[in-house]
Amino acid sequence: MGTYKGVLAGVLVVIVYLLTPASVSSQNFGDLQFVGFEASKLSGLLEFNFGGLWFTICNDGFGLKEAAVACRQLGLGYPVTVFNQNGTETGHSRFGFGTKESFGIVIFIYTNVNCQGNETHLFQCSLSTAASGCQEYESVGIRCSALTPEPYPGEIRLVDGSYPSEGLLEIYLNGEWGAVCGSIDQTTANTACRQLGYAGTATSNVVAGS
């Protein structure tokens, strides 16, 4: 009996070890992470933190709106690709196994995720835990774009030029870009060049279109 209990304890330790990710970046409920081979900060199998463990999400019903919420929660830009069973490549075929796929056994946490698209966290969407019908190849995989920083009020840029250092001068105000209309003097042009990171002086006066 003592030997049996010792073997059983050893098996339980192995199972817990297999079900626990090698490195858990956060223990917060609802956190997301990308995993899998060739996973990066922008793409991978999408996993959901539940009780300090990471679980795969079934891709049934998971589309661009759901991916947009996931990308937003991860601090990234818009969704570029959703790898699902309707496309030529699934999350499983693209990124391989997730954290919970020991010995080919896939443990899904949610399926039929349904978002409005304006949520900040995936757990704010409609979620179903009835994932028993999902197959091992149905793990959600997505690719997000990098987040482009919001311009600051008063930021300037050059557009429609033949080179990066020339063009029409625009300024960002009230949430949108607008042309600097009319002529500006040489001193102002030189100041604009310095603000844009160029040394020296402007070679000609800058005249923006209307």
C-alpha cells in the first residue's frame, strides 16, 4: 500500500507539472498570451488565464471582432489574420501546440466567443464553456498589428514629397491632421525642420496647399 501511494503521488506530481506552464507571465484572471512555435509579441495561439493556468480557446465563432478585442487587450493594433478552420491555415497548423496540449490532449476553456468589438477585455464578451465538441485543430490563433502611437497635439509631418525630408507641412490638432496654409517665413521653416529632426536650415520656403 505504501508503494502504491508513493507511485500515485508521483503520478499526480507529473500531471500537475505537465498542466502548469513553464513560465507564467501573470496570474490575473482573463489575461491573454501568445504561445506556440514561431509565436511572437504580435501572433500565436491565443491562451486565456484561468485560475493561474493557461488554456486554449476554441475558434468556433471567433472572428475579426473577437480578434480586435484580444489585440486591444494585449496592447496591440488591429487584427491582421484570424487562423481558423474556415481558412487555409488553422491556429494549430500555424503555431502547433499550446500550453495545455500535453500528449495531444487539448483542454479548451471557452468556445463561441461573441464580442461587440468595443470591449477592452475578452472576458467582457459572451463566452460559452461548452467546448466539448471542439477538436484539437480548432485552437484560436491570431496575428495583430503593432500599435501606432497616437500623435500628440502640435505634432507636425511632411506629406506628398519625393523624399522624407520634403513635402507639404501638416500639423495635428483637435484629433486630426491639417495643412499649414499659406506661406511661412524662413525662421518658421527652420524651426519646423528642427522639430522634424533635421539639422541645418530649410532650403526653400514652405508653401502648403489649401
